[in-house]
Amino acid sequence: MPKVKRLALAAAVLLAAGFLRGQAPGKKARDPNAPVMKVSSPEELALQGKIRQAVSMARKSPTGVADTLKSLLEKSDQHVTAQEPAEAGAILDVAEKFVNECARVDKKRPVPREALKGRQLRLQAIVLTNQKQYDKSEPLLKDALALSKQAGDASLEAGIHNNLGYLLLSTGKGDEAVNEFTAAREMVENLKDDVRSSSYNFNLGLAQYQQKRFEPALDAFKRSAQQSHALSQTNLEARAVFWQGRALSAINVVSPEPIKLFNNAQKMFQGLGDHRNEGRCFMAMADHTAYSMDFHRAASFAERAVESYRTAGDNDGLRECYGFLAEVYGRAGKKNKSEEYKKKLQELTTAKSQ
């Protein structure tokens, strides 16, 4: 073949291969719209049930095992906060398998188990507390608390203090409950954990309110409302604002400020479609107004509560309303209205007993 033809043929081959466009021969340009292959993390592999692969990958990094375990435990904590114990337990089972496999692979460097064991005990205790088996739950929580301190796990310790607070409040130990809720609140606020801070402040406020510590309860409810508002947690914000009103009403029975708080909470509950709590807000307005001897206005609030409770199908709320209206209309000198609601109350009570 003549030399010129060979050169022309070589050029054609190179052009066809894309060499003259700056690409290596035989390689196509990557489609920018093509999906990119994502490498799973050790945590993801573990959650997929690929425990050996997860351990193998985690061990390639000096902190890989510890980081993976921490990530799994934090994911479990999120489910506990969301009141999803089954999901939390499933992740703790994965974490235990991960730790066991680490121990099998490297017997000389055991992975610390205190944080995992503490969470397992805590979860068992939560389930027992929900079943009102407080005598079985409390020792588990105390063991979990000791493990959290051994592990230096402030996040776990805070959660256990909160759980102990709920247990103690449920068993009539209000002062001790306040102490536990206070410890929990302080720890999560130091951790900058706003999600749990809003919840723990609310729990603290309830405990303080039950102990008639109305001013510190008001402060806790305010903090909860501010934190939940920042997180767009409208349901919790509405409840915190409602209880702010209750605490302030207990401090000053003739102040107009509680009405404003109850009204704000009512609007939030209405937006959420929560008619039962909307009714509670109207009844709180009615009750607070009655202390100022404005019985006509108090009755108007209670009438609105009747509408909300009917919509919610809440007969217990209706009974409360009917009893209140019978009394307040009597005080306002409206005997016929008072008798009307006495009759309604009797009919509702009779229907319940049948």
C-alpha cells in the first residue's frame, strides 16, 4: 500500500476512535444524565443485612467501626424520640450483630458495648412503662443510666433522665420527676438538640404545673413553644402555648393574657384539624373568664367548645361543657338555659350507662 494511503487510513481510524477530539481510543463520553453508581456506607450495608461487608468496609478506616456504631445508635434514638419502639429495636438488633461480627473478626480489640446495652435496656423499660409495669421498668432505667455514664454518652443519659421523669410522674413522685426532667432538659440544651429540647421542656412544664410550681412551669412552656415554633412543630407548639395559658391563669386569675394564649392555641389546633384540643382551648377560656364573674362571656366560650367537641365526637368533653353551662347560666340568672343544659347532661350520662 502506498505510504500516503496508509497515513490517510491511519487518520481515518484515529478520527473514528475520537482521538482527534481529545478522547482516548475506544472510550465513549459519559452521558451526563446517566445515573452515578453510589457506594454504600458501612451503616447502609448493615441495615441491608450485609453485616460482614459492613464490618469489612468500616475496618478500612481508623474510626470506621466506632463511627458506624454511633450512626446506628443515633438512628435508633431518632425512632425512640418519634415513639417508634419497634423500629428502634430493629436497628439496635442490627447494631448488636455489627458489634458481634467486629468481635469475631478482631478478638484483640473488642468494641465497647455500654452505649448499645444501655439503649437496649432503655427500650425495654420504655415498653414496660407504656404497659404501666413501673416496678419492672425503673430498675432497667437505672441500670441503663449507669451504662450511659460509663460510656460517656450524654445523649443517651439525657433520654434516660426524661424516661425516669415520666415514670416518676406517673407514680405520683412529682418532686423527683421534676429533678429528672430538669436534668434531661439541661443536657439536651447543652447538646444543642432542639428537637428533644422542645419536648423535654414541655414535659418539665407539666411536672412543675402538677406540683403547683406555676412560674417555673410557665418558663418551661415558653421555651418549649419557642423551640417547637423554630422547628415548625405546630402540634407541640400549640400544646405548649395552651399550657402557658393554664400556668398564667393559675398565677393571675383575672389577667386578660391567658385568653390571648388560649386563642392562639385554638387557632393552631383548628388548623391541624384537632377539634378535641380546640374544644379544650374554648373551655379554658370559659373557665378563666368565669373567675372574673363575666358569666355571659364565659358561657359564649363554652358554647363554642360544644361545637368543637361535637365535631370531634368527644362525649366526655360534651359532658364537661354541659355541666359548666348549667352552672354558669344559673349564676348569670338564666334559669331556662341552665335547666336546658342540665337536661342535656342527664341525657348524655344516661346514654353512656346504657
